[in-house]
Amino acid sequence: MSKIRIGVIGAGTISRMHFNSYQKNPGAIIVAVCDLNEERAREKADIYQAAKVYTDYKELLADPEIDAVSICTWNNTHAEISIAALRAGKNVLVEKPLCKTVEEALAVEKAVEESGKTLQVGFVRRYASNTRIIRSFMDNGSIGEVYYAKASCIRKLGNPGGWFSDIERSGGGPLIDVGVHVIDLCWYLMGRPKVKSISGNTYTKLGNRSNVENLAYYKAADYDAEHNTVEDMANAMIRFENGASLLVDVSFTLHAKEDELTVKLYGDKGGAELEPKLTLITEQHNTILNTTPQINNLSFDFAAGFQDEIDYFIEVCQGTKETLSPVQDGVEMMKILCGVYESSRLGKEIYFD
């Protein structure tokens, strides 16, 4: 089977995970790199032996030698570049979130339908080994009907600044950046139920907190502590038409004792925790059991998760698999994320038709 020829659009931090994973996949070859910063694009091209460098994504998409693209740019460009790539006949892997608004998401979905190509949304947690394992238990009835889930992704200090804290480019703060991962993971494992209502809150109380000393954290390449127009934290109760509910809270900064990552699901036959480490809760012979599987990674492994996602995408491009994170799911996730922001703005629960 011929190799899938890849173009990577956007050569920032997250692109490294895409480059590394494509390089390790025998079915892929990195052909081109595009970035507004030509020096950065050339640096990545040299590292990953890409023959072509572009500063205009439209020129890359016009290249007939490229079969598929990874879009690793600012959130406010995801929809525009995805639509252009689909119309150019490329399969697309676009980093989460799909875009900034529901309207943009619907436009991308329309482009997928019209082009006949595949768009895979970068919900990388869906492809991770611990997700696959718990999904197999769920598919075989060990958990039963999942009626409640809760997830937290709390950073006590960790506003990256730069484009992450600029709402025009990002579309939001921790909810749309890290919250999307845990919300989507729960929603996916709950069976992707249709959302009924959302009661959400967002807070902008603490800002960047660049005054804090003695704690290191990731900072964007264009870090600027003076500019911050996104929320510090968000929480939400999401209700679904099947009666299930999801409780979530996320933060870039919070007066918390420590960072926290938890993902828990509760069914009528058992329960599951994916984070901080994979655990199954079952009941046998009138006794409740906490079961820890013997696997390589009990929690999400960042590099391994991206490798699994990229490997799957290559198989999608080769026509041997269908994506686990289609554009339709990206649209539904934008409805949920935007619903949390809208509920907070209005100060009341909102309902979906």
C-alpha cells in the first residue's frame, strides 16, 4: 500500500506530536510544512525531512503531491483551513476544538459532505489505550448503562498566555482548551447521547497570575501576561435526553492545593475511572471490587495517545478504517462548549431542541 503524503499546517508546539507520530508510522511520509513563520517552518522541515516549505496554506493545499493534512493552527483558523483542505481533496486531521462556533462547525460538516473526504477531529483521548480498554469492558456489559459521569481538569497555575489567552484566536480559555478533552471523553464513553440542557458558569477572577513565583508552567511562544481575555475556570452540569448527566469543572488558574485530573463514569452494573489511573469498580458475590488492569499505561500517555491517533488517521486515509472522531461529533461538541459559555453569559440553564 502506498504511503500517505502528509502536509502539516502550523508548526507550533502541538505540531511536534503530529510530526513525531507521522515520522514513526511506516505508512506516512511528511512532504510539506506550512507556517506563517518561515524560519520555524524550515526548522521543522529540516528536522523531519520534509521537502517543501510554505508560508501560505493555500499554496500547500494546491500541491497535488499531498494526500492529507494535519491542522495545528490557532483555533480561529481551524474552520477556514479545514474547509479549504476538504475542497482541495485532502483528508483532514484538525486539532481540537473543531472551531470556535456552532455556525463554523456546521459549515465544516457541509464541506465534508460535499467533498466526500474524511475529517478527523483531534479528540486524541478517544484513541488512547486506556480508553480502548474501558470501551471493551463497556461494550461487553461490565458497566451497564452509564447514567452519570464527572470530570475535572484543574490547573492551580497554568494560563499559557499568548494566543491561548486571546479569546479572538482561541475562542475561550480552559473550557475550550483542556475541558474539551474530558467532556468529549465522557460523552464518547456515555454513548454520545443528545444534549438536552446545560447549566454553566465561567469566572474571570484571577487573570494570568504572572506575579506568582517559584512555580514553573508551560508558556506559549507568544506569551504576554498583560493580555488575557479568557475565563480562569468554568463548570457545568450537562443533561442528556436519555436522562444521563455529566458534571465538569476545569481551570487555567484556581486557588487550589494541587492540579487535578479525574474522569469517572458510573453505570448500573459497575463504574470506571480513567484518571488519575484506570480502575474498574464491579460487584461480584455481593462484594464490591476495585479492579486495576495490568496494562502499559494506567493513565493517559501523551506521546502514545498521539501515536495511536495518527496511526488510526493513516489507516483512515488508506481506506481500511473509519474515524472514531468524525466531523458530526465535532459539531455536537461545539454545541456543548458554546452552550456552557451561553448559559454563563445569560445566567440561566439553556435548553436544546
